[in-house]
Amino acid sequence: LHSTERSCLLRELHRFESIAIAQEKLEVAPPSPGQLKHVFFHNALPFVGFGFLDNAIMIAAGTQIELSIGVVLGISTMAGNLAGYVEALASRLGLSIPDLTPKQADMWQTRLSAHLGKAIGVTVGCILGMFPLLFFGDEEEKLEEKK
């Protein structure tokens, strides 16, 4: 991080910590259903993109990647990490962070909503990412027809 980014991050961490300390003394209401939906979608959408890209790329080019680059570098096709790129893109597209207090962000309801969003998001993304399979014909049937 650049020095300006580090100072901005440090300032936000101090603000977050001061809010958390102040709220330790207060009883905080659990997140509303609307906030939980926001947490769910905030976590689900990047994982839909990740699952889609990961599955589509691995189906379309996985074998070639494995046989060429993977052998040379000694890595498998699962070595790449698309999640960071997809989350950054989602952030640039305006997917805002849910407005929760630090105590609300640490509640079980919020964590459950976030984890469900990630799990369902990556599942939907992987299913959508299987579209390249529509373009692959059955090679064995073609070989039998030629014989």
C-alpha cells in the first residue's frame, strides 16, 4: 500500500475501534432483515462471479493449462486465485459495504448471512460457469461414426 492508503486504512481502523469500544457499553440491536439481505448479497455477488469464471476457464482451457504451463511451473489449474479480482471489480461497480456497527458485524446472524451468501454465490456461479459444456460434443460418438 502507498503511504496515503496506509494512513487512510489506519484512520478507518482507529474509527472502527473507537466505535467498538464505545458500543461495548451499549446494548446493540441485531441487524435488521434488510441489513442481513445486504450482507448476503454483498458476499454472494462476488462469489457468483468467481464461481462462473473459475468453472468456465477450467472447463474451456483447464487441460491445456495443465499440460503446458502447469507442467513447466509445477502447478495445477487450481493455483490461480480469481476471488480477489472479482471482489475488486464488484467494489468498483458500486457494491457497497453494509452499514453495520462493529458489534452487529460480529453477531452470529451477520456471519451466517455472509457465509450463506458466499456458499450460495459460488454454487450458482459454478453452475452458470458450466456453459462451455454445451459446446463440447461427444468425441467418442464422432469417432464411432467415422468407423
